[in-house]
Amino acid sequence: MLHPFRYGSTMKQLFVGLLLLMLSLASFSQEKVVAKNGDGIYSLLRNHGRNPAEYLQAFIELNRANLGKDHSLFIGRTYTIPPLKSKTSMLTTPEEALVTPGPQKQIRSYEIFGPKYREVEIVSNQLKGAIYYLLAGHGGPDPGAVGKYGKHQLCEDEYAYDVVLRLGRELIAQGAIVYIITRDPSDGIRDSEILRCDRDEVCYPNLSIPLDHNKRLAQRKNAVNKLFAKNKGAYQRLIVVHLDSRSKGEDTDVYFYHDKRSDLGQRLCENLHQSMKEKYEEHQPGRGYHGTIGTRGLFMLRYTHPVTAFIELGNIQNSRDQKRFILPSNRQALAEWLAFGLMRDYRESRK
């Protein structure tokens, strides 16, 4: 039989030990750091072994009261580094989806789409076996073409990226595997008309985008070609999305480019073009569709290995074209209509 005094002392010591252990674990998982001159959120996260694409939002939430304009840091202030996530929660790329089992529905979760659109229901296997690389043009230090909408600035990379995310979500819902090549850790799918211009995009898997134009293109080409080699033998397609910049008076419909050497690239563009035409006839009868298909010696068409379609969504300077991508419902329609064309192309490839 234990002596009451000894038993109580033992329990007290055990409690104190557990408390100290909990405190030590908490201090280990949530590290503190004092910001120095030149520090930014990205550098702090990387220096503490955190991928900014995965931990940026958590850092902002933990330190919101200590952040300046555009989430800048104040020199001399102490900031909390987010605790490391478990492996099952580190889901930022579509190919690392978390499957949520259910009796009737199959739901997958993708952090890259943002909190509202994170969960994707798999509604069919129409695209099972298909792999898509989706690339929104520009990003990082290069906003691409810049337009004006009233007092607001429109950046090409932001609107192309939102359409790419929506397109990726549609393709995944049909059973495809999707890689988002240019990625923004803080911008999921957004339902606002004016999308804030920023410079925090990275290149798959998490590479800083260089300022030099040629290095930027080479970085994206390398990312795509490495994935292509990894997925050798599968049906693979690269979709590059841009917005054009022309005179304000010139409106255009969505149009397509392919490499002149690629018959499959031509077929891909033709299927996308035909689908856009059919959808306009269905939803806006009598309007007509005047998008074109052409060839150009663009870097991403010439030097990437997958069959590629280069898409221009419209003229960012033209007020009529601006409505095509400023309205979130129109961005969603673009994504759905392009997905329709990609499904058509996949079906043809299997005949």
C-alpha cells in the first residue's frame, strides 16, 4: 500500500512534469523570431523550415496584429512561426489530394483553391488517366499586361490565374490529375471583380520567379518537362492562359495558338475552339463567336514537351472584353467551357 503523502507527491511531480513537457513542446512548435532589417514573411518561413506556399496564411493569422501594409514586417518586433503541420494536412498541390470517404460522394480537398472552394466533389471519371499542366502567364515580379477599369488597375497575371484555378477544379471534378505551374500561396479562387495585384507567385513546386524574362520562361519550361518525364506514357496536355493587350477600341474573342509542328496541338486548339463556339451559341444565341486558331513560335509552344494550347482570353484594355474576366461568373463560365473542350479532346484521343 502506498503511503498517502508519497502518493500525493508522486502525482504532483508527474503533473508538473507533464505541464513542463507541454510547454516545451508548444515553444518548440511555435517558434518566436525578432524581425531584422531585410526580413520578410517568406524569408522567415524558409529560414525556419516552413514552405511559404503552405504556411503563409497561418503566419498571417498568427501575427495579424503585428503586420504592416501588404503584410510587411516591423523591424524589432517578435513574430510567431506556425507549428509544423502533420503530413496529412500539408495539401497544397492537386496531386496530393486528401480523399474524404463517403457512402455516395467522393470529396477531395485542395488548399490551393482557397477555403471556399477547397473541397471538390469528383462527379465523374471522364478524364481518368488524363494529366494537365495549367500555367497562368506572368506572375511574381511581372504582372503582365496592365489595364484600367475606372480607378482600378487590372493585372493580367491575377485574372489568368483565377481562370486557371477554376479550370483546374473543373478538370479534377471529372477525374483528371492537375498540376498548377504558377502558384499563389495566398490567392485561392476569388469571387470579386477587382483582383488585387501582388508579387508573391511562385513556380512549381515552390521556386521564386526570377525577374529576367528568359530565365522565367526557362524555369516554367523545366518544371513542365520534368513532370512530363515523370508521367511518361500518360495522356498529358499543357494549357497556357494569358490576356492580350491591344488598343482600347479593339475587342477580341478567346483565341488559340499551337506549335506549327504539332498536329495534336492543332487538334487540341480546334476542340477548344469548337467548344467555345457551341457554348456561345447555346448561351448567347445570335451573338456569334469570332475566336481564331493560329500558330506562333512562342517559347512555351516550342520548348515544352506536352501537347500545348496557348490561350488568349481577351484584350485587357477593351471595356467589352474586360467584362469577360472581371465578372467572376464569366471567369467561371470560361473555365467550364474550356474544360468542355478538353474533355472533347480527351475523348477523341481514345478512339
